Amino acid sequence: MFNELVFELYSNDYFSTLKNAILYKERIVSFIKTSINTFPTKKAPTKLHSFGDQYIFYKSNQRTTWYIFFEKFDNVFLITAIINNHSHYAKHL
């Protein structure tokens, strides 16, 4: 999932170097690791329930917010989807 994100960001010229795309991805992953258990979660809307039961969001800059969908089993988190506010799915959030 994250490797695909790096490839898409780089190949669509969101970043001029692969290294910058990787660093961007690493910031998202770091946020998830440090915040998924403590950041206030939101229940996924019915139209996006196939992405996961809950989600948190990460605002990476002024224009882009990432929505991380997941399932929680006891204290184990399974990331099931990641979209950003530029996705047509984001209109349902």
C-alpha cells in the first residue's frame, strides 16, 4: 500500500525526487504509528464503510489531508485504506 503511494506521488510529479516521496510517506507512517492508538477516531460513514470501520486523519500540508481507515481488534490495528481529500470518496467525509 505505502510503496504504491510513493510510486504514485513520484510518477505523477507531486515530488521531483523519489527520495522526497519516500520521506513524505515516512511522515505519514510515523504519524500512524505514534497516533493511531491515541488520536481521536471517527466512525466511517456508511458510504465508506467498505474502507474500514473507523478512521483518523493526518493533515500533511495546507492542501492535503490523509484519511487512514482501519479495523481495530483488541489492541491491534489493521490499516484497510488510505485516501486523501483530493479523492472523490472524500466528499462523503
